[in-house]
Amino acid sequence: MPNVLPVPRPTVPREGCVAKAADPLGGLCLPGQALALDLAPALAPRLAQRLAGLGEHALADLSYSNLWLFRRPHDYRYHAGPWPCISGQSYDGQRHALPLFDVREASAEVVDALLARFACLYPLSAREAGHFDPARYRIETQRDDADYLYSAEQFRRYPGRLLQKKRNLMAQLQALHCVTAQPYTLALQGDALQVLQGWLGDKGKAAGAADDLPCREALALASQLGLSGFVYWADAQPAGFLLAETVQPGVVVVRFAKALVNCKGMAQYMFHHFALTAPGPVQWLNFEQDMGLANFRRTKLSYQPAQLIQKWRISQFSQES
């Protein structure tokens, strides 16, 4: 049986939401509804239930705040029903269903019915993927999807030869500039937006490109979205900011980190400072996926991750298989 957390449903039956006698999904609403913040009280606990007990292996994607912030590029839509899900489009173009229930409690008929409507179930943890029979389903991961996981202690000290360059960059920054930081509040939104605008210019990107819009929404609604972090100044001028989200006790996902290129070493300093002074204990930092972008991959690998957390896709074998 599915879990019993409340699921918002349309108060008036709509086309595409009527259950059919032979439908294992009990009338999944298609085409669904766009994600909105007022769905968070009902859907966020379902995502949290999927993360419960995963510790540092928690998937960065399974946060309603994160899904809402990136609803545009992924075209996320909520589908109500006894076996609810959020559909979306992955970075490689697959239309997938993100289950809002424990897939280990779903019958094969329910899974097959979802896979008849969507290309795959994604993202699933290793704990969830291990439930599926590899003789019946294609069970796979993609390197581009994997989250980068680091011990927070690594950023507190930047130990060893491989991280020596990070230590040196941070030391150079502090030698050349007076660096200060304050916990992010809405009163500092203007300074953070100044950094964001400068960062876009540094990268040669137009307004609205990259993660500009999600970042602006995150800065405007940080408290409501469960995000916390810091703004950083070099010689009293805004030079960087970081926003992060706790997804499990001691496990924090860095959602946004922007630093100006003319303050070399600021990014390294921000990660160091956050690991040292973030509210609450921080044991692990998750830097999310690299999306297959070469510059992201190089940068994230340069911090020497402890592990790459795989995200699993479950799909049906093709007719030719």
C-alpha cells in the first residue's frame, strides 16, 4: 500500500484524472499541474520520506524547494493519484517520473503502468534501485547525473598535496583583501544580486542564462525555501555568496555558490568558511551533479570528492532487447 501522507488533489474531476477499472494507478492525473509553492506542505514530506535514513547518500534532487526552483528547465509537473509522482525532463532529454511514494511498496503492475506513460523512474537511490529485478527492468546510472560528496572536514583544512592549491588561493585572497561575511538575510539581497550580475558578466552570459532565474528566486525566498548561507565582501565590496540546504542531519547540499573572478580564492574561502561556521553540525557537503559539463567536472573533481553518489533510472527493456 502507498504511504498515507496527504496528497493534494483537484476538487473537481478533470479530464485525464478519471480512474479506469483496469488502471493500476487509480487515475493518475495527466497532464498534471505545474509545480507551485502551495504544493510544498503536502509534497515535501513525501520527498523527505524517500530520503529518510540515507544519511550522506541522500540524493540532492529530492527536495521540493530544489524541484520548484528548477521547474522551468525540467518542465516539472505534479500528477495526483494513489501513486503520485512529479514528471520532468532530464538534462539528456528523457521524460521521467519522480515517485512520491516508496517504490518498494509498489506492485509490478503499478511500476509498469508508470513506465507505460514515462520513459523511466528517476532519480532513485541505490536502496530503491536494489528492489527491482534486473531480469525484468533495465537498471542503470549515468555519470553525468552523479552527485559529488565531500567530507566537510576537507574544506575546513584543505589537507594534503592535492588540495595545496586551494589553501594557497585562500591565503592569497586573505593577504590581498579584508574578507568579511554575514549570514544571508533578505536585507542582503541587493549585495547578493550585485554579485550574481557580476558573475554573469564574468562568464559572458546574458540575464536569464545558466541558473540566473532560480538563483534570484532563491535569494528572494531563501527562508521559505529552507536555504541558508552567507554573503561575502572583499574590502567592503560584495564579492560572493553561498546558499545551501540541509537534506539529512549533518548533510548539506550547496545549491548556489557565486564568486567574482577578480577576487581569486573567494570560492575556496566561501566553502572553507561555510564548513567552519554553518549553523548546526555539518559532516558532509554535496555539490550536486556536473550535468556532463567539462568545466563543472574539472572543478568538482579538483576538490577531491569522497564519493560520487549514483542516481538510478528504472526503465522497461525495448522490444529489440
